[in-house]
Amino acid sequence: MSMTRKDRLQRALTHEPVDRIPTQINYTAEMGEILCNHFGVSPEGLQDRLGNHMVRVDLNHAPYFSKDGKAKYDWWGVGWDTQIEGYWPADAPLAATKELDRLAWPDPLDPDLLTNAARTIEADAGRHFITPNFGFCLYERAWSLRGFEALNMDFVTDPDFVEALLDRIVEIQLVLIRRFLELGVDGGYFGDDYGAQKNMLFSPRLWRQMIKPRLARMFAPFREAGLPVMMHSDGDIAEIMPDLVEIGLTVFNPVQPEVTDHAWLRKTFGNNLAYYGGVSTQSAMSLGKAEEVRTAVKDATSALAPEGTGLLMAPSHRMMADVPVGNVEAFMAACKELRDTG
């Protein structure tokens, strides 16, 4: 049987039979330039060249910069360090105040906010599985607005403020979620890191009190529409994984092997959870040789998709410029080998 990329991924995420395991390779802007040069394709053609199955759509926002150019401001008004590849906060608008009404909150009803997303969906014409990008969806959004250390202190010293801040964020996100659903997206994609390499960044008790009920509200519109919910959360969050499944999580990312036991996931959740990722950008992709990448692909497939479905095979995180292009080719070749032998 031959499937479109959208059909293949939709079926894989619900553990239905597929003709082959779908794949995805994400990358930073700097790594994207490297890959375009290597493969001789345009930025617009890179996703197809890599064989990607999912397209994420975002808000229309023209970023602005600090006078010295060292901070780039997002839609929420948070400044991010422009001198480092990745996400490093440089300016938190609530760092010096807890007066939420003084913040210039963004308008989720702006009529032009989703015009690019609508164009992307129309132009794609059902070829790919399309999700809205709700990265930094709740806890990370709160600390980006307040400051990481300050927010974590507030959890203990001023929980009422934290809950009020989280509620403001949720109400904005819910408006955006409803608007994306009206456009016809295929599922939800959320990002919110709760873990470090070992253990969580804060207690499971606080997570269940502060984050869980609000995250459930954001998952609910997708689940009510019968659509899958993907979530990226770094680190060792095994203690709250059952809670995430309970409130509607259907696809877990990044499934990073250094911190998440693949065998435990399959044994614990069976076909109640699908996976996105599985091959480490921390070790195999960035530091390993080509053969180690191939082995990592085979190991992740065997552990996470023993029935040949239930997995979107991918490097665990967006690849940064430290990943050798040869390892990207090795990843793609290993996925092709699985297809040819499966």
C-alpha cells in the first residue's frame, strides 16, 4: 500500500498499519543553511528533500531587535539572545514587576495573525500533517516572561501570582487554539520543558497543582475534535508521564534515550502512546560516527515501534550546527534501510 505523508503519519500516530515508518528532521536556522548548501536545495525545498512528514505553522510576527541587536523580541514581548544558537532569554518583561496589567499582552484576535498559516495549509493541499506550533506553551512561557530563577522562586513564595500569570497565558493560548482548529490543522503540538537530565526542574506535586489542570484545558479542544496531541518536554519526566497521558497526551517527544527508557515507555503505555523522536542529538547525531547513527535508528525503532507503527522517527531535537552532515545522511540512509527491509 502507498500512502501520502499525511496519511502515513496520521495512521502511525494511532498505531494503525503503515507502509513504512514516517520520518522527520528538524533544524535550527544555522543548520538549515548548512543543509541547503549541502543538498543544493532552497530553504523551501529542504523539508521535502529530508523526507519530512509534518509541517508546523506559526503566528505572523515581524520580530524586532534591541538597539544593540543582542536581543530579538517574540510575539509575547520576550527578548532572546541573538548571539547564541538556540533559545536563551535576554530580556524578561516581568523581571522587575508582578503587575500583570502593566504588561502589553499580545492580541490573539488580531485578524492578520494566522494569514501565513492559512496560506501554508492551502498551498500544502493535504500533503503533510500540519500542526500549530505552541512551543513555550505554559511553564516555559511564564518563566520567559518573568525570568527562570524568579518564577521558580515565585512557585514557593507567591503561588497566587504564578497561578494568575499562568491563567493569563492559558486564556491567550485557548483563543489561538480555537483559531488554528478553524483553519483545519491535523493535530496539536506543544512544547514545555519540565525536566533536567536527572529528575524534574520542580516537584511533581507543584506540577500537578500549577501546570496539569491548565495543560489539560489546552489539550482538550484537540481531543474533543478527535485530533492527536503531541508534546515535547525535555528531561526525566517519567514521574508525570501517566498524568500527561491521563489528560490527553497521545504523542510524546523527544524520547531522548539518555533520559527516557524506551523499553519502560512501551511496557507502561503500550498502544496508548505514540512517539516522535528517539535518536539522540546529544550523542549519536552530534558525536557519533555514521554506524552509530544507524544503530541508534534501529534500536529506537525496535524499542518504540516493535509492530512497525506508533512512531515518527526523528532526531530527538532540532539539529544544531554541531551535527555533521554525514550523520544526517546516515540517519536518512538508516531510515531508508528500514523501509526497504520492512
